[in-house]
Amino acid sequence: MTTSTIVAPARQVPPLLMLMTLAIGFVMAMIDVTAVNTALSDISLSLNVPLTGLVWVVDGYTLTFAALLMAGGALADRFGPKTVYQGGLSVFILGSVLCAVAPSGHTLIASRLLQGVGAALFMPSSLSLMTHAYEDKATRARMLGTWSAIVGCSSAAGPLVGGALVHAFGWRSVFWVNVPIGLLGIVLTQVLAPATPRHARDLSMLSHALGVAALAALSFVLIEGPVLGWTSAGVLAAALATLLATTLLVRRERTGAHPLLPKALFETPAFAAANGVGFLINFAVFGQLFLLSLFIQQEGSDALQTGLRLIPMMAAFAIGNLTSGRITARVGTRPPMLYGLLAGLAMALLMLAGLRPETPYWLLVTAAVVMNVAIGIAIPGMTATVMLVAGKDHANSAAAALNANRQVGALVGVALMGTVLHTVPDWALRLPLAFTLIAAAYAGALCLVYRYIRLGKPV
């Protein structure tokens, strides 16, 4: 039931200025993620962190981010997305400061967990605020495409920003840079973002706790399995905990009076399918980023060189996002997803067949750019599908669910790439095995779009 809340009339804010205000949190988070990848070797040397610890540095953030996104959506409903968005930015800034001063690998990982909590708060709130800020559906679709492009640009800039900062000031500066960006986001949101209605909603704390437990146990299995042994007591116990927590969560969602997701969202298969697509795309994208970052660094590149070499691959997503916004507004969400994933799958198979440690860099980057442009075209259609199915009534929950599934995909993708690096000693075998997993993810996403997503009308 909606509580009685007086909402001030929305001021007339230029659409692009509002877009920048609401995207700044995501921009900060994406720069942080991609910049950290360029700093992994320096972190390892500075804090004596092994490969397993580096996986935790990347996945620790993703773990709390994914596990608490649904709670972030529920809190946005209860306290208003504007308040929660600003609170999330504040927590993320605090986590960044603690990362910057971390004296050990364990402290750094713990601080990354706190960063994930902040991101889980501001991510669903930003999409919800965007849904309320743009009344016209066509404008909203264009802004979603532009929003994805801004995120893609920040991802592309992340390696360069991270590499330059690490080269000039050391790896800790990668986290210090979040402070001014986050503070700017808080101020702009206070001045420009519209007030929105609050909704009385149960937080389902047990369900959220089960989700956290399931993801934490799964992360332990995937990351520590290659080190401790897949049949070790700790790994087997974590696997059992994953199964138990997941079973209890699914049962509670089906029968509970206050599920994490409104049952109305599942009245159309397109919602679940688009979330599955998000999981598989992030599995492939972030697994590839983690793999190629270490592959480039093991060849002798420093942080700055690694950042420069990753720029074209990451910029390709922004190019695809910008193209997709126009396509989606004209032909609907299905075609860009379908053909973007098909082209991405074709390029992943080509890289599987031809990529070797001795492959020239220009061939590697050309193949990766074409593949990432294609996937960049598919991503905004996926986001628009979820938000169109949800509408304003369920915007917070739908945004949280989509981003949670995407972050779980990133977590699993990075963890499995870490497993490949642990268990396969030769890059000549690592690369084909890794791109087999990437191609399989894109193939699965393509099947979901072909079978279940039929929103063919122009937005």
C-alpha cells in the first residue's frame, strides 16, 4: 500500500543533465571495477596477495553488490529512491577510503565488501529515479540507451584512468578517485533529482539473509575449490550450504507472503528471460575482462600499458550502446538483442578457434572490439525489456532483480576464469577453454531471446 506522501512538483531539468546526475553512481562503480583490474599486479606485489586473493578483490565487491541489490530495491520503495541513492553513494565513498588505506590483502577485501554494499543501495535507486524523471516512453528509451552508453564510456575510460593513476601515484589512487565523484553525485542529486512516492513494503530480511548466504558459499566454492581441493571438507560444506540456502530461498519465494520480487513480474516470461540474458552477458563480459587483464599483464605490460590496451575493447561497448538506443526506439527490444548476441557468439567462436598466446595484439583487439560492439548493442534492449515489463509500479524491484542477476553473472564469470587460471598452467590451453565458456554463455543468452522475448514493437 502506498503511504500518504506529499511529492513536490518536479522541476524542469534538461534531460541530459538529469541523466548525468542519475548515472554518476554507476559511472563511479564501473570506473572502479575496470580500474581495479589494471591494478591487480601492483596490488599483488604491494600487499603480497596471491591469485586467489586477487579473485576475492574483484569478486568480494561483486558478492555484496549482487546479494544486497534486492534489499536496495526494497529500501528504495520504503524510504524513497532519492534518499537511498544518496545513502548508497555515501557508503561507497567510505568503502573507497578504507580500500585506499588498506594495510593488507584481507583488509582490502573487507573494504571491497563495503563498497559492494554501497553500490547495492544506489544502483536500483538510480534506474527507479530515471523511470520517474522521464514520463514519455520514447524519451525514456532513448535515455536508457544513452545511460548505457555513458556507463560503457566509463568502463572504457576505467582502464586508462586506472593505469594512469597506478603509474603516476600507485594503486591506492584508484580508490581515492571515487571520493570527489561520489560527493558530486550526492550534491547534484540533492539539487536536481525529483522527489518520488514511498511505498510501505516488507523487507523480507530472512530472504535477503538466505541470498547472501547462498552467494557467499558459492563464491567460496568457486574461488577456493582449486586451491583447497574440490573434495576438501571446507569446499564440500560450502557447496552443501549453497544448495541448502538456495532451496530455502526458492521455497520461501514461492510460498511466502512477502516475496523479494512481486509475483506480477513473472506473469510474462520475458522478464525472467531478460534477467537470464543479463546473467549470461555479465558472465562473459567480466570473465573476459579479468582474463585478458591478467593475460596482458603476464606478457610484461605495466598498469598504464594494460589500461591503454584494454581501452578499445571496453570502448566498443559504448559504441554498441549508442547504436542500440536508436535501433530500439525504431524496431523494439528484440532485434538488437537477437542479432547482437548472434554476432557476439560468432566472434567468440572465432576467438576460440584462433586465439593463441602468440597471436598479434592487433588481431586480438580487432576480434574483441567487434564482439563487444555486438554485445553492446544487445545490452540496452535487455534493460528496456525489463523496465517495460515492470512499469512504474515495480520499477525498483525490477531494476534490483536485473542488476542482481547481472552481478551474480559477473561474480561467477570471474570466479570460473580464476578456476581456469588455477587448474590450467599453460596459456595455450587457458585461452581456448576460457573462450569456450564465453561462447557458451552467449549461445545460452541467444536461445533465451529467441524463445521468450517477443517485444517487437518500437518503443
